[in-house]
Amino acid sequence: MIIILLGIGVVMFFNSPLYNNNNTQSLPDGVTEGEGTSIMEVGNQEAGDRPVKTFNLTAQETEWEIGNGETVNAWTYNGTVPGEPLRVTEGEYVRINLKNELEVPVTIHWHGVLLPNKMDGVPGLTQNSVQPGESFTYEYIADDAGTYWYHSHQHSSKQVDKGLYGSLVIEEKEKEYEQDEFFILDEWAVNQEKRDLSNMGGMMMGGMSGDGEADTKQMYDTFTVNGKTGEAIEPLVMEEGETARLRFVNAGFQQHQLVFPKGSMKVIANDAEKVNGEQGSTNVMEIAPGERIDVEFTKQTRDAAVIAQKTDVENAEDMRIPVVTKENADNPTSDMDVAASTDIANGVSYGSEKLLFEETPDPDVTYNMDLSMGMNMGQGMAFQINNEIFPDTPPIQVKEGDIVKVNITNSGRMNHPMHLHGHRFQVASKNGSAYENPIVKDLIHVKPGEEYTIYFEANNKGEWLFHCHDNNHADRGMVTIVDYQGVYSPFEIGEKYDNQP
Ligand SMILES: [Cu+2]
């Protein structure tokens, strides 16, 4: 009986997006009103004598060849999936002119970048969504070399799904690796029949069986790397003995596990923070939705090799990056064996080189964040924070300078990669035991039954989202706000700009 009820809820989930019924809801008091300063007035940055780098990005509709003879109707930044790759050098001042040629409003969020609140790209919170035909200019100082990405934050569950994302690299002044490559992983629903009724029961059954990914697995049928699937994926060209930096981002809503040839890879950074610690024999890299992981990869032999999705999930054969020499670049063989996997490295496997706190700090604010799954009357599935869905979720209220402790517990049955905007946090403990070497990140993948304790310093005044980066979960409510005392947002959800954060 429970299964049937949940099944019905799930059908409604896909037929009636929350926000369609939700345009009149408003943000909590303190976020939008009260004394103090508008977020438009805080954290201002200027170019000064920094070099300025300018990019123009146009959001547009594109018929995109995904590979295997399939074309998808995509929404892109500058006509490709992923959008135009952006590379800047640390210390530069970046200016991005966004023009919207779509028939729907869009924005750009600079995922992982520590920037002024009004440049964060969250419609209804830090700006109004950019209407069809209109433009908006983002600008900020690019500090903190590392791997980032950008994506629309307007109705993300749909817009990121349709291709509105791209890579952003902030390079070190002295580059450590001559070869430096970017791979963005994603899933697509090319065959829409995947979403039919008979599968939805299966999704919930899968959910019951504790896989944590059952919902996403039911929704998508095609995996891509840099917008291409299967044999259309562009090979990585390297000669024997060469070493390169490979930057991975998961723009999809499902976790991926990539298997490398044994002894060929080492994790060097995650979420733009360098890692340290003994890596042992790992040859599998697990990456959560929204997460960034950089690896150092060495081509060990002259023979072609492959970096591929671990074969224990459906559609794994779509996600294979051939590694070939110049000589055989035109004919990469597609039937190379995926290596046997040893240990898995994920976003919390290694400690960070630079910590935010040397000792566990005394918090000024403690927030217990319970992540759960439920039903929302008339609207189907809900993904909740402390039993509420956004915008009714309780905000994390802070003052500038506070040390904030958040205990995140997943009491549901799906994975929740929780991402904090505008700050980095230190992951201090998992399931009650402290990390010997803590990890600095801006996204923590919380699986069913897990509990993490994180700390951050409230050092970037504004109104900042803290949300699940499975955007289908965010769309169904799993979003809250870090709300600084003394500032307010002049924007509103919905209304005439159709702001859908
Ligand atoms: Cu989630």
C-alpha cells in the first residue's frame, strides 16, 4: 500500500513541478525584509589595476548531436554542450556578458567561486532572472586557483538538464601541468519513455532497497562526457609516459564512478582545494552531482587505454574516455577492457592541504539539518530540510564573523549532495568520528543514514543558498538559505520575473 501511494506521488512529481504552483510563496522574514543593507550594497569588488578578462555568453536553443545518431534539443551557452570553456588566471578580474536568446528567463551561477552575493546568479535571491532578449553582466575577482563550473540557477532541474552549463578554470600563475583537460559528466533522457508509469513503481522499490540513486537512474538513459556519448566522446590524446591534470565535474544528478587503469591516477584536488594524504592503490574516482575532482593521470604505455564508468550501472558503456597516442587518435578502439576496480576515492577520501580551522572551533551558531523524503499534498514527492520544503525551510541565521556548525543527517533513502554558495566549509567528522585530516569543500555528498558535521566562517555577507545539487530534489524543496543579519534581498520568488531559484 505504501508503495502504491508513493508511486502515485511520484507520477504527480513529474507531472506537476512544484514551482508551477508555488509562484506566490515568499522567502522567510529576514531574508527579504528587515533593517540593514540591501545585498546589492555589500561585498563590492572593483577591477582596480587587475587585468580584466571579458567573455560573452549567449543562452540559445541548439540542436545538439549527442552521438549514436541522436540529436537532442538543448539549451546552451554559445551553441555547444558544455558551453564555451572559460579559463582565466588567478588574480584577474572577470567580466561575463550574458545575453538571453531563449524564450525563458535564465541566469548564471558561478559554482564554487567566492564572490559578492549579487554576482551569485540565484534568481529571486541575488538578482531577477534575465528575461528573453535581455542581458546581464557578471563580474568578480578570480582568486583561488582551481576547478569550477558555471550553470543556470533558474529552474535548474530543467535548465541544467538541457545543457546550460560550462567549465571555468582559474589557473595558477605558475602552471604545474603542461597538459590540462576538462571533462564534464552528465545524464540525458533521450528516450522519454524512461519516465513512464511502470518504471516509477520500480523507482520507489529501488529507493526502498537502499541504492540512493534509484530516482535518477529511472529518469535518464544516456550518459555523456563533454556533451557526447559513447564513441562520439573525444579521446584524450597523450604519449607514453606523459602526465596530465584532468579536471572532472559532474553536471548531472547521478553519481558516477570512473575506473582508471591501475596505478595511473592520483586525486590532487577536490572542490578547488588541494588534497594530501596517502592514496594507496585506488583506481576508481567517485564524483557526486555538482562536485569537482581533479586527478593527476599518467599514460603508462603506448597502447590505447580507457577511463570508463564502472560497469555495474546501466548505460555504463556510454561513458568511456579513450586515451590514445597521436598516432592512433583517429581510430580509437572502442572495445578496450575497463580495469578491475580496487579502492574508491571520493570527495571525502583525502584531507585538504590548507584548512579553514586548525582545531575544531567553538561554534557561535549550530544548525541541525535533517534531510528527508516525504509527500506534499497535491504536489507529490517532497525532499525536505527539517520537515519543510523551500521556501518554508528554516534559514541558517548568522551574523558576520560567526563560526557556524551544521550537522547534516540524511534520514531519507536518496543521496543528497549538499552545496553551499559563497563559502567553503570544513568537514570535521562523519557519523560521529572526527577526521584526522579534515576536508575543505563546498559540496558534501550525504548518503542515506550518513551524518556529517561541517564548520564554516560567516565571512561573506549576503543571502546564500545551501541546497541539494540533485536539482530534481532542490526543485522539490531541498533548499535553505544562509541568512546574514543586517542584510536583505530586494528580490522575490516568482512574481513578474518568474524567479525560480
Ligand atoms: Cu538530494
